[in-house]
Amino acid sequence: MRLLNAIHIDITFQFRHGFYYVYLFISVLYLLILFNLQQGIRETITLLLLFIDTTMLGFFFIGAIVLLEKGQNILQSLFVTPLRLSEYIIAKVISLSILAMASALIIVTPIHLSIINFPVLLFGLWLSVIFFTLFGLIIAARSQNVNDYFAKALGLGLVASLPLAQYLHIFSTPLFYVLPTRATLILLEAAVKPTGLLHIIYAFICLLVWNSLAAFLAYRYFYRHVLVGTGAL
Amino acid sequence: MKKIMALALADIKNITRDSTLILVLFGTVVLYIMVWFLIPLLSALLLDKLVFNLADYYLLIICFFSLIPPLLFGMITGFIILEERDEEIITFIAVTPVRKTGYLAYKLSISMAAAITSFYVLAYTNSLAHIPLLYSFFPAIMIAMETPITALLIASFAENKVEGMAFGKLAGIMFLAPFIYYFVPSHWKYLAGILPPFWVTGTFFTAGSNISLYWLYTVIGLLIHGLVLAVLLKIFINSQR
């Protein structure tokens, strides 16, 4: 119940700050563009948009959200209530992933005929959105302001995006398989073209492992660098 | 001059304290690395494997890349202004002889200078494509003006950083303008003319080839940029406490 309330409040907050309008607008814009692309290139671009926009949605916004709450001393009041840190983090992740998935559902409509494995697409995306939101929380916990967050997020985000090179057939190395984003791209591709079961299983395990690690680190960093500072302990 | 120096000194202190400067440098360097090395590499690979000639799109790529620094610097400046407003720093500066207009003029001109510099370096150190130097002045001015446009879009409308992010995301739509100009064949594309970068793209593709059209795009472009900037400035000045 507490968790549901927290999610509800987060969604209301995001709605009030225009996230839903902005994403509705952007998703529809993407839709118009994708419908005007040729059949052959449409899938590639759609999956690319899902990767760089949808999965990174939480990564983009979470920094500013946490820094705002920190700056307005909201966290101090929040954590004297029975709300637990884990619930706070889960609410952030769930609320942002709802927005991301809604936007994803709009963006995939132009290629819905070519999708052969919808559950893989959905779960792959969802796990990736969760990963990037947690990743953002880790960075945000140690950032001074939005530009500071940007700088760190840009650097780490670029490293995370390296497997795009393999997706675009520029360069590939087995090392990419260590990164969660390689798994994301495998699952996105598996949605539109036949992929070996082993690859799909690897991708899900890879994302789950990274998500657990990110969740653990997000909790720890938040506890150490944010909570201790608020005096709410 | 002394007043400006004081502001600059405060900024330098701030920049070394956090990673803003790293962000500016890093973002620009990544861009340079892409046009210097990655695009030629990608181009060779595409030609080899898919018989797709990326060289046809070099001018479009350079145009698109030229628009990234003003948006990046604009967002950074926008967030610095939001941050300083939250910390009431603007209120303090407003009562000094610098006044709020001085503060704004300073912030925006620094980021515009950075955008012009990065444009010229990007446009004339790459081996892919460039517009004749003679015709580069007005596109450069327009590109520079996009920095304060982005910054003010964030600083004027956003109540706080979170809304700033949402407006920043929205400002990203301006990136679509070059592609609309290039790929939409019908006259409907001129609807995208409300996006300032549309006209920058126009000058890129007419410089040196269709001079009368180049001047038409330049005049309209400068008017649109000036108009958008003037409106945003007015909103920002009036909306502040």
C-alpha cells in the first residue's frame, strides 16, 4: 500500500512536470517519421530509437528528479515517514518505466507486422529501462547538480552505448557481451528476426545480473551519500 | 570590464568545482572524434558491405553535427541559470551594478562564443564536407543564436530542474529540422521553418550553389532566430522575481 502510494505520487509528479505531454508529443513525432521510412530501414531505425530514447528515458530524467528532491529537502521529510529506501527506489523505477513502456508501445506500431516475438521485446525493454534508471540513481546519488550529473552520465552512457557498434555492423568484440546494452540490443533484434534460444537466455540472464548489481549499488550509494546527509537516520 | 571579470572569476571557480567544463570539453571532443575518425570509418564499411555511399550525406551529417554544440551549451547554460536562480544568486547579482540584464548578457554571450568557436573548428577541420568559408558567417551567427534560444527555453519556462529536463527534451526536436529539410520533398517541409535550425540547414545546402536562395534563407533565418530569441528574452526578463 505504501509502495502503491509512492508510485502514484511519483507518476503525479512526472505528469505535473509535463513528462507525459513531452513523451506523447515526441512519440507521435517518431511515429510520423517511421511511417514515412522505407520498409527495409524502418525496423533498424525503430529499434535504434527504442534503444537510445526509450531505454534511456529513466537515465535522462532520474538525475534531475533526485537532485530536485535533494535540493528542496524533500528527502528529509520523506524518510522520517515509514517509507523505506527500497520502496522509494522501486517507486521511482516503476513510475518511470510505465512512461517508457507507454512510449515504446506507440513507437513500435509502425513495425508491428514484423514483430515475431512480442514478449521478448516487452520484457527486454522493461528490464533495460529498469537498469538505466537504477544506473542513473547511482550517478545521481553522487552528483552536485544537473550539469555534474550530465557530465558523469554522458561519459558512462557512451561506454554503455558501445555495443551499438556491433548492432550497426561497424565493429564487434566478445567483450561487448559483458555489457547489459549488448543484451538489450540482442533482445530488440530477437523481436524482429529469428534468434537462437541460447542468445535470448544469455541476454535475459545478463540483464538480470546487471539489474541486481545496479539495485544493490543504488541502495548502497543512496544510503551513504544521500540519506546520511539528510539526517533522516 | 571589472564587473564582468568578477563574474568570470566566479564562474571559473564554479567550473573547476564541478564537472561542467568537463562536460563541455568532453561533449565537443566526442563530436570531433566522430567526424574525424568514426564517420570516415563507417563510410568505408558501408560502401564495402552494403554498397551504400554515405558520402552523399556528408554535408547533412556536418550540418547536423554543427547543431549539437549550441544545443549542448544551451542546455548547460540553461541549467546553470536554473541552479543559480534556485540558490538566489540571480537575486544578489540583480542588486549589484551588473543588474539582471548584465548577468544574462554575460552568461549568454560566453556560451555563444563557445558555440561559434566549436562550429568553425568542426566545420573546417573535417575532411568530409564544408560550406565555402565566404558563406559561413551567417550560418555561424544563426548557430550561435541557438545557444541562448535553448538556454532561455529551459530557463524561462521551467519552474525547476525537472521541468528543465522536459523542456530540454523538447528542444531536442530542433535536431529533426535538418532531416526534414533534406528528406521531405514537398513544400510541406517549410512548416518545419518554425524550428530555427531549418534555416541553418537551408543555408548549408544553398551556399555556393544557389546564391539567391542562400540569401533568402539567410534573411528569413536571421529573422526567425531574432524573433524567437526576442520573445524568449522578454519572457525570461518579465517572469523573474
